[in-house]
Amino acid sequence: MMQNNSLHLLEYVKEIIKSYDFPLTLRQIYYQLVAKQIIPNRQKYYMKLSRLCVIGRDEGILSEDAFADRLRQIDKPSSWLDLSSFFESVKRSYHKDKWQDQDAYIEIWTEKDALRSVLTEITYPYDVPLMVVRGQVSRTAIYESYERFEEKLNEDKDCYLYYAGDFDPSGLSIYHSLVERLKKYGAAGDYVNFERIALTPEQIERYNLPSDPGKQSDPSYKRFVLEYGDNVVELDSLPPDALRELVKKHIEEHIDNSVLAHVQKTELKEQAWLQEFIKGTGI
């Protein structure tokens, strides 16, 4: 039987889960509890929470569907039962490029793979590319990104790269490095608008995000401490809905709604044509 303090902690977990309409990772729940000063920001409490959430699910107190593991995903090629089910997928999959007639081209970059599915809830509907860098960006990724931006600049589009990462020596270093390398790669890099939209000291203060001491082994540690102090904060600690709203805001400010409405109208016509074409196959 669980002790009262464990049951109370599970009640707090249930409250946090109920406040979101999508599954949360254990780390996201942990940071919410720390921010609310329910548990201390220490590794042993994270491990305790991990064990407790397993017990909570075993006992039926917590729902399995409330938790997400965004790092361990099954990978399988697409396949269908028959041509009919394939055509159904085709009908659902067809969408026009929402940005083809817009004045801007946007990419969202983030350091954290664990936040991919949080961000795709925004980037997918808005048809915006998402790049997960997972640390320092490779030469190949820099080259391919430069090519994309150069192509869009040649189409007379204004280009924007919005980045979200940890507030720590490595997180800042990754961002500054990718900006510098894209600018040095060629002339087009100077015309890309870069902005680090998260995490910032203002967001950390606003949301009362939990911090940890920095890693002294990090090459950028001393410079970071001189400027910001010895407190680092993970992007995962930002409430997921706040991160989504932040990304949504930066996307929407570049959308001409009248242009978008025209593209969406054309998309509906073409989807209807596709449906009639599939009907005509008799499958």
C-alpha cells in the first residue's frame, strides 16, 4: 500500500495531466512539479517520481495514455491491406504547399528530439518545416539548410529561422554556431533572419522554471557563468502549451490570410477532383 505522501504526489500528477489535452513525458511532469515547488529539483526525486508513476499506472490511478515516450518510436515502412485502403490514404494525404504564394519562408529548429511531437502539433497544420538538431549541427545539415534558404531567397521570399533550445552553455553555443556557419557558408546566409525564441531569461522568470548548476566540463561554461550565473534550464521545463503558443505566434505573423484562403480553396477543389478520380477507378 502506498504511503499518504505518495498518494498526494500522485494527485498532483493527475492535476497536471488533466490540464493538457495531449500526453506528457515524465520529464515534463517532473518539471511542472518542481516549478510548483511540490518536489525539489534533484535527481533522486525524478527517480522517485518515475517509480511512483509506474505504480500509479499499475494500480489504475494514472492512465497509460497520459504518458508519452517521444524518443523510442517504432519505425516501419508504409503498407496497406489493398488498393482501396491505399487510395484512402492518398485522399487524406494530399495538401497544397501553404507557403507557395506567401512572402515568407520559415523553418523551426529545436535542440530537443523529445519535443518533436509537441511542436509538430503546430508545424504540421501550418505546413512549416521542423528541424531537430540534437546537438551541434553537422556540416551536411548546414549545407542542406543553406541550399533550402538560398532557393527560397531566389524566389524573393523573406527567410526566417526560429530556434528553441536549452538555456545552458551548450544550448547557446549550438545556436550561435549554426548562425555563424550558415552565414559563412555563402552570401545567402546574410539574408536569413535568425531568432532564438526559447529559452530566454525572461521566460525562465515568467514561468518560474527550475534550474540546475551548469556542467563545469562544458567548454562554454565560464563564459556562460560570467554573463548569466551558474543556473541552467532545460527547454523541456517550459510548459508544452506555452512552447506551442510561442511557435504559433512566430508563424502566424508571416501569414497573409487572404493568400492562404485562396490556396486552401484551391486545395479543396483539387481534393474533390482526386476523390472523383479515385471513384472512377472502380476500386
